[in-house]
Amino acid sequence: MLRDRKMEHNGGEAVIIGGMVLDIHANPSIPPNPGTTTPGKVHYVLGGVARNVAECMSKLGAKPYMISAIGLDMAGNLLLEQWKSAGLPTEGILKDKNIETPVVCIIFDANGESAAAVASVEAIEKHLTPEWILHFKSTIRFAPLLMVDANLNLPSLEASCKIAADSECPVWFEPVSVAKSKRITSIVKYVTFTSPNEDELIAMANALSGKDVFHPLKTKHNLSTISLFHMLKPAIWVLLEKGIQVVVLTLGSEGVILCSKGVRRCIKSPVGKTTQTGYGGQLYKTIMQKCPPNRFGVLEPDTSSRLFAVHFPSLSASVVRLTGAGDCLVGGTLTSICAGLDIMQSISVGIAVAKATVEVEANVPSAFSLATIADDAKTVYSAAKLLFHQSML
């Protein structure tokens, strides 16, 4: 087993724990027919939810600390070389000849959306163990924020979150999929933020309730945002009642609904170890000018029975590929939180980053323009609307 000798990092940057995956994208040039090959293009794309989030953060000027596991195979070498070329720390990446690097093969339809996919990602659960994560205990303790993705097994999720809790480091839980989102049950008391889509929200609420109380929405196409919110509100409240401070409900082309118990709890950033030097300082200064804080006026006292929900619209874009949008929304949001921006400003930046992402082929754009991101974030921030601010009693 190959392990880097230097096991610790001085901290000060977000820690991201989860999968590094090689995505194989198959794009047919004509509608595929069963039983025969179809002409088209096949691309290798560096992926994995946690890896995409971390790379996005690096392209925004941050230096996230990645904790993951890969093999000494072709896929692993491609992932590792890119990480090194980006100047990002590799000490947290376990490299071993007995690991099969996670690979996902995705077949797209003519609209650029996933038509079918096969995932071989068992290595993340098998090799990204509590023992490996504990090597980086002090790195997590000094971090302004920890993100874990639901590809981790339950013991690893618990170990990661307990370390963060000991130093009051906020935790962001990325659900990954409907099936894996249910792993929230073992760590809910540690989670500050989570970012489910509608189906993941339903699965998480049922898992936390201990019974199938909520059901996936059968039709969403003709629903207004406010109608959709009211249908999902009971499930959102379950997550908040269990202790999660902020639910970032992602709605794809309909944007994001930000939910919390009370205004104060939602707006106030729980991150104390912010990075307001270098690019983080530039991001903070630029967004503070474009998106002044206290968008919804004077903060009211936080109350345990009051649900606060704000809708942030998406931005029109020239869509090339949708696969990395959600991950980059999270990456942009995390970078902003770590720079000292509040959650509303941060979500606006995240949506602006997601827009830039869908306009390129890769899961993460090769570069971002701060000026463009700031202008787009201002558009989103200015258009945000209060959906709900009432007692749930």
C-alpha cells in the first residue's frame, strides 16, 4: 500500500471527503438501436461528486483538501495527474494497487441528458475507511467547513462528522443519489447544510421519520415554484426538525429553494475560519458590492417553530452538458461561504457558477471569470423571492 509520508496539512481550507471517479461519456450521433453499435463520440471526463466540487472550488481560487481513494490503474493515474497539475494537495488521496479506481459510464441522449449509466464505485465504500480519514484529524479540525458525500460508508461518515463536531466545523452533506441519501440518518445531528433534489429530499425525510410518510411527486411540470414548495414543505420541515440548519433544495432549471428555521439562522454564516485573503478576498469584496447583505431587511429573532424559505431562480444558459451543474453549484456555494459571504450571497454565486458549468463539455469549466460570476450572482440575488416565513405550529 502506497501512502504519502506527510499525513497532515495546516488547514485553513475546506476539506472534501468522497469519491474521485473517471466518467466515460458516450454521445451517440444518431438515435441508438439495441443489439448493434452506434456511431458517436466517447470522452474520458474526470468526475465524482466530491472531486467535482473540489475542482470547482480550486478553479475559483480555493485550495480544498481532498480525502479519497484511487487505484494505481489508468483511471487512477488520470485523476491523480490532473490533481497534481492543479497544484492541489494529494496527501489525503489513498493510492493502492489493490484498489479499482471508481469508473462510471454514461450514455447521453440527443438532448445531452443521461439516458443510461453503469457505475463501478465500490472502492469508495471499501477503501475510504475511518482509519484513513483519522490520519487527517487535525486537517479537518482547522478547516472552515467539511463536505462529505454519501458515497462514504456509515462508519466513515460518522468518523468524519464527529471530528468536525469536536471543533465546531460546519458539515455539508451531499446526498449523491436517492438510495445513498438515506445515510443521513446516522449523521443528521452533525449536519449544518444539505443539498438534496426533490427525490432525495423525500427519501431523506422518510428515512429520518422511520416510515414512508412522503411520496415522490408524480407530476412537477405544470407546478409553480410556490405550489411545489408547499407540497414539499412537510418533508423539508422533517430535516430541519432533526437539526439540520439549512436545506438547499435544488430544482434543476427552476433554481434553488433555501430553507431554514428562522431568518437569523439562515443568513448568519456558521463559518468562523474564513479566507478573506487572495482570491477569497477578491470574491468577498466583489460579491459584497454586487449583492449587499441583509437582502430581506432587519433580522428577526430566531424561533424554533418558524420556517423561512427563499427561492433563487436559475439563469438562462446555452446548455452543452448538465452533468456537472449540481456539483459546481455546491462548489461555488462552499467557496463563497469559506470566503465569509452569507448563505444567500453564496447560493447566488453557486447558481452563477452552475450556469457557467452547463455551457461547457467538462464536468468543471477550465476557468471562471470573477466579473461574469459576480454579475450573474447579482441577477440571481436581486431576483430572489421570499416564499414562506411563518410558524409551522
